Amino acid sequence: MKNNYASPEDLRWKCYKCNIFLSVGPATLIYMGNKIKAQLPVCPQCGFVFISEELALGKMAEVEQILEDK
Amino acid sequence: MDQKELRLIESKCIQEEPPECTAACPIHIDVRTFIANVARGKWEEAWKILRKTMPFPGILGRICDAPCKEYCKRKGAGQAIEIGMLEQACVKTQAPKQRIIPLPKKEKCIAIAVSKLSGLTAAWDLSRKGYEVTIFEAGGELGENLLSMPDEMLPHDLVREELGILFSLGVEAVLNSSVDDEKFLSDLLNRFDALYVGPDDGGLSSNFLERENVFSGGFSHYKAKSPVWQAAEGRWAATSIDRYLQKVSQTAGREKDGPFPTRLYTNIDNVAFATAVKPLDDESGYTPQEAMQEAGRCLHCECLECVKACSYLEKFGSYPRKYSREIYNNSSIVMGPRQANKLVNSCSLCGLCEAICPENFAMQTLCLEARRDMVQKGKMPVSAHEFALLDMQFSNSDRFAMAQHETGHESSAYVFFPGCQLCASSPDKVKNVYAHLRETLSGGVGLMLGCCNAPAFWAGEEELFEKQFSIFSGKWADLGRPQIILACSTCYKIFKENLNKANIVSLWSILDETGLPRDCTVIKSDVPLALHDPCTTRYESALQNNVRNLLQKIDQPFLELTAKREYAECCGYGGLMQNANPDLAKTVIKRLAGKSSADYVTYCAVCRDNLAGAEKRTVHILDLIFNKDGESVPAARKRPGWSQRQENRLRLKHDLLSDLWAKDETNRKDNDGIVLNISSEVWQILEDRRILVTDLEEVIRHAETSGQKFFNPDTRHFKTSLKLYNTTFWLEYTTSDNGFTIYNAYSHRMVVSGKEK
Ligand SMILES: [Zn+2]
């Protein structure tokens, strides 16, 4: 999961607290002791990470399954 | 499980045992594959199958007396397959080209003083193994007794051609030899390392025959005249000679040299009757077309009884023998993907395979052991069972669990334990039943709410199960160990295995013995209902009888499914299949729903709800007996969703405590005024994704107090997330004066963190 997982629609969301549109930034995904770096939509100010439905139920679910069976 | 245990388990699955024909064949030709190729007109392939085991297929294929035919299972549905005639039809087609590559030359030479098919077969086998072979023939040409057969039956040119293969392998023939003369044979032993003499050589002294390098063998009676038995005799002699010269055991692993009884089971109950194809011309046998037609009658014998009956076993594309090997390998993996996790976790542990299997192969034992092993090693995927274990935790928490003597009683002769899922599905029926029991039984009927901990048992969580079960036992001991009345057959099974059997009784047995409620209006259906036995009652015939008695007592006509009693099928809840493999569970429940077109009646709340969830009209027997509310069509009642199931339990405890024990339990922490508006589409999403409303409430509560959320100026929707247990929930919503409107929800298990600034 090294790729960029931010779609243009994701970047239409704003961080409510910081009142800034999200931008693509680095984030870390951790599961079962494995760390994965990815480029995700994040609030450039506070770092709050946005996960879309497509990503959660697609690629993330797939990787979760692989890591669980490892 | 070690290798030895694995082999013991594997050996119980008989799918790979040979079919009757192969087992009965003295040289064990793969008849089933041969016939399958004939049926498809694949003559070259059929030829190759014969060649694999049959010496001189051009000859033996024409004169084989097919003793296998007598054992053919087709006999039970018409007539045995004409295997001999199929062999003839095959070897009359053009033989595919072949190159025989013998093993490297061995510096040992063997004399064969038998010119019949047995001697020729020994020469055939030994020359391929690299031995120098010399045949001593009494007559003037090799294979004289084959050449004495009529040319139409066995063309002489063909015999010479097939025997020519021996010469191409370096076999020598010495003609006009005195093979009956012991002096002549004794002299051979000076030049040869081993000697094979024929069975009919009555003139030889036992002294001579007992020499360690002299091999003989043979049959009296008819077998001496049977071509395939002659070939077999030659083959065994060749094996003995080879083993003697290699200095290895004469006997080890040779139990199946000759015909043996096979353990393979083949069910012919549903096979259509069909007699053998008659050749148009009796003299010349089958034409290729006739042979193909006859071969088409072959049953292709195999067992697969359990696979035919179980969608789970079918789904993974193989059968228990293979599965046990996969599961064994899975648990032995140190690094790398464990590919059989899904296989291990998808079994409903219902035990139908064991009930069906002629050898009682128990897939459920294998899967449960593997789960326990995975849990112990910390290798169990969290997602496989978490939702069910959290639900169990809910049931055992103060929000649902309780234990009380009957009001006005200091002790209890009985305690009613309705089980978590009946309370989740039909809380009102639980109230009705409890009222009836209090009315009918004396000595005090206490009440215990909670879970029997079957989810922990099924998940292989032994420690958790022991812990929770002892908590339950403690509360039960505090009530004075009254007899437990059980409404759920899963509870019944778990309690029976973990408590003294005298301590439990099923609700159905109580109702059958003490009678039905006096004031109840039984709403029954005039058309017969199909009775579904829950899989956990598989061996509880007394309990199954109680239910049948009850249906008769209320005059409810019913019919039996084929999958009844011992052969009851699981609804997909068992073994947490529904959690670990929701798609498979859908297939399973559809299969069960399709057993009869009639509406169903059952006596398990989960079976009832799962059937209802699959659009199958189903009533719980309590819907019929305790119908005080005038519900008109209980069969159409929808399956309560996951959130509703928790809400029902929560409310049931609250209602019972306030109605019967005058306790006001208002400490429901989620009563802080959060109102959610959820459309039916979104409800479906929540159901499919197993997201509980209580979880949504918590996510919203967190977002609204912390302000941590996203906002979309285009749609004016909010989105937020919160990690609860091992799961992060995402929620898309809007706020208004009427509460929160939910548009979407999803979850993931990975933990996400961004760069803190
Ligand atoms: Zn921010």
C-alpha cells in the first residue's frame, strides 16, 4: 500500500475543527504488528486522517485479511 | 495433532479408496478411469490406462475374463458394466505409440521356466526392472499355449508382435527345453540368480521347490485357467524375485497384492435402472459407439456422501481427507500465509458429516481442535469471531445477565434459562413462558438470563469459555443448583457437556409432560408446516419427540423434512459460520429453506430468524403455543436485526425486573437523548456490515463533544470516526433539531494515524 489513496472527492472534505480542505499527506496504518505507510487525505493542520468507504471496504479489508492469515 | 494422528484421521475418509472393480481385479487395473475414457471416446487415453498395469494389453485385453464384473456396483441398478467387452473394444483400436525405457541394467540374471501368461508376465516385469531374463520354453515357439487359441479370438500375428516387445527388452528365449526335468532346472541354478517355475510342474520335489532362489506359485481350481489370474501370479513372482535379489522383505506392504475388500462406499439410491448395452454382433463384440454407450452407464463410484449433504464441504472444492491434510499443514506453518484459516473457521461444527459418513469422519472435531490450536498460538484472525464474542460479552454483562429466585420464594426447585437468542428474538414469548412455568411448577421457578457461552466454545476460546461458564455455575450454585429449564438446544448441548445431565431439562419436555397453558389461543395453520430440527438436537431424540408430541397436542399438522433428526442441517449460525464466512452462511440457509415449499416450524430462535432472514416463512413453536397477542401471521415475522437483538435483551431484563421484582433499572447509560434517523436502506447496510446502533451513538457522541469530524461543503454532510474494541467505525451524518440522520456507515480494523503537527 505505498500508493496514493486519495481521490478528488475525498479532497472535497474539510477538517471541521481547523476549517481547512484536506490534502494528500503521509499516514501510517498499523495492523497486527505490521506498519504500512500510505499517502491519504489528511488535515494539513491537525493531521486527522480521512478514510473513504471505498478504501475501507476495498484495499484495507483485503490487506487486513492477508495480515490476519500471516 | 502429529503426523500419526493425521494419518489416523485421514484414513477415516474413504473417498480415495479404490472402487470395487479395481479392488477385485487381481492386478488392480484402474478400471474407473479406463471406463471414463472409453465413455468419452478417448481411446488412446484408455489404452494408456490399461498399459499402466496390464502386461501385454493387446493380448490380455482380448482374453481377460474380468472377475471384477461380479463386484460392479451397477449390478444394484440394472446390470454390471461389461468391463471385459470394453477392454476388447479398446485394444481393437489403434494402439498409441510407446517407448519402453527399462531401468538401468542390473547384474543379475533370472531364468523363467514357465511359458504361460504367468511366466511371460514375470519376464515382462523383470526385464523392465533391468534384469537379464531368459525364458525356457518347452515348445518350439514362445507363447505356445497362447498360440493354441483360435485366431479369431486372439490373432496369432498379434501374439507374436506383443511377445516381440520382450525381445526388444533383451529377453532371451530358449526353445524345446525340458522344463519338467528337475535335473535340467537344477543345472540352471548354477548359471542364474533366481528361477521361476510353473505351478503345474508336479514332478518337482519339495526339496527343490524350497530352495530360496526357486520361486513358484500358482492356483488350483479355475483361477489357473483365468488369464488375468495367470498374469497376477507372474507379477507376484516377479515382485518376490526382485525383492529377493534386492535383499528386502518379502512380505512388507504386500497385503493388497491380490483382490481385497475395498472400504469405498457408493450410494446407488438415486441411480436410474439401466441394463447392459447388447452388441449388435455378438461374435465381434462392441463397436466403438456401443462401447462408449456401455461405458456411459458406469457410476464412476465414489463416496462424497458428506460433501453432497454439506455446502461447507462442497464450497472448498474437495473432501475431508484432503481437508484434514490442509488443516494439518496450516497449523504447522511457522512463517507465511495460513491458507486454510477460512476452511477451519467456516465449519458450522454441526456434525452432519459424522452422522452421514459410513466411517464417522468428524470434520467438526478437526476444525474445533484447529481453532483451539490457533487461539493458543495467538494465530486466530481477530475478525473471524469478534462480533459474536462481543455479543456474548453483552449477554453476560449486567445489561442482560441476571439470576433471581421467583418473587416470594427463598429457593428455587427450577430455574428457567431461556438463552440469549430467544430473548433477542422473542422477548415477549420469554415472558409468556416464564409466567406459564411459574403457574404450573411448584417449588419456585427462578430466572437466569445470560449466554451459555457457546460462541466462545465454537471460537476455540477454551480459557474464555471456562471462565465464563464458571461465572454462570457460581450464580447457579447461589440459587441452590435448581434444575435448569432450557428453551434453546444449543444451550442444552453446552450444558449437557459441562454439567451433570440430571441438572437440565428441556422446555419441550416440561411442556409435553405438564401440559399446555390453559388460557392460550393456539393459532395454528391448517396446512401442514414442515418441521425443522435444529442441528444441535441431532442425537436428542427424546427432545425431538417432545416437540412432535406438542405439535400433535395443539392439532398442528406437520410434515417431516428428509433432513430430520439425526440428519438435521444447520442454519449457518452454528460454529460461528455466520461470522467467519457470511457468504457461505447465506448459501447454507438458502439450502435449508429450500427443503420444502411448506412454511416451516422449528424450536430454535436462531434457526427461526435465519430462515425468516432468507425470506422463508417460519414460526417458532412458541409462536403457536403462546399466542396471546393475537398475532395473525407469525410466520411472516421479520428477523430482528443485530441492534434490535441487543435492544430486546436489554429491555427484557428491564421489564422483568420492574414487573416481577419491582426493581427499577434506569441506569441505561445510552439514554442521553441521542435520536438517530435511519432509512431502511441504511438499516440494511448496518445489518450487512454488522454495525450496531449503540456503536453509532457512541461515535456521534464523541464527534459532537470533541468536534473531531469532517465537513463536506457540497453535501453539507459530516463524517467522523471512532475506534471501539478492535474496530474503527466511520459514520456519515447530518444534524437537525430532530436528531441525527445517518447516510452511511462502515468500518475497518487497521489503526490509522496521521502526522501530528
Ligand atoms: Zn484539522
